[in-house]
Amino acid sequence: MVLARCCFPASVKMNVALLACLVALVGICLARSDAPRGVAVPFVFDLKATCDPRCQHAGICIRNNTCFCSRGYEGETCQYANCYPKCKNGGECLRPGKCRCPSGFGGKYCHKVKCDSGCWNGGDCIAVNGVAKCICPSSWTGSKCQEAICPQGCRNGGSCMAPGICSCPEGWLGGACHTAVCHRPCLNGGKCLSPDSCRCRPPYSGPHCEERKVF
């Protein structure tokens, strides 16, 4: 039963029957286990009582500067909403049963760890010193576990596309993009050092080591 149902416009004087209704309702509410804190039993209602500042959220001024709070609110002027269970991980109770969660947490009572955009590639979202963070499997890294790890590295402008696998630019190949590609082979024992560039063994020279020097 809600106390607000016995409220009436301030311009209308409370009659005896309405006062009896209010006292009966308050007596019932006080018997509940969730009765607002700070109100003693037996209940005493002073018609001439004033509360400054005024009682908030439908609270009733029962004695001078003493508010009787409606269910879900508490505080000297009923200014604080009450969430049960209480908001966790630094969450703020906005209204009864409604929490505003800090960054990194979610759920009705801010009890769930929440990583922005989630954790990719099998990463787990956990709280580390109160901050939501992705814990990545051994082959991935980055804030969302979005970056693959190539233990051998990717050389010559290559990039790691998947664990241990490099994507190589044109002219390079190999597990670490370390092998140059010469479309025309290097002759006479020459070695391809960079794309289409050969290092020749003496006495040979030329783009593909095809020329023999004459001494």
C-alpha cells in the first residue's frame, strides 16, 4: 500500500477521517520490514509540523524537520533513492531499483564487468583494479585482443594477420617476409637480395648476373 494515495492538495484542510486513514496506513507501513529509517514507534503525527527543506519524493512531514519517506527513498529529506541489492562497483542509485553504472560495468546493479566493444578472439573481460580490461589468449594482444602476435616478426613492411602468419608486400615472401622475390632468377650463383635485385658473384655482373667481366 502506498502512502501517496492519502495525499491531498495543500489548500484542503485534513479532516478527522482522512487523518485516521493516514495514521492507519503509516502504522501498517511501520510494521513492514522495509520501513524508512529514522522514524520511531509509536508513530506521532503533528499537523502543524514544518520541514525545511521540504520532504522530497512524496515524503510526509510528520514532525518538525522530520520526514516519513515513501518506499524506496531515505535520508533526512527523503532525498536519496534506495536500490536493493545496492549498486555495486561504484554505481549510483538514480531511483528505486535503477542504478547508473560507471564505465566498464553493466547489469541492473552494475554487477557485470563490461568491456567496450567486447573482447575479440577468445579474450575474457574482467575487472583489474576496478577497471574493465580484456585478458587475451597468448596469440593475441591489444585493448580488444584484436592484434595477432607473430613471434618471428614480420619484416620488410609485412603485417601480422593471424597468429604466426605474416601478410607480405609484393616482392617478399616467407614466414617473416624475409625472402626477396626476383621474377627473373639471378644467374651464375647470384643471390636475390631485394625485389628484382641480384647480388652477383665475381666475375659476373648485370641486373641478373648474366654478364661476365673480361680482365
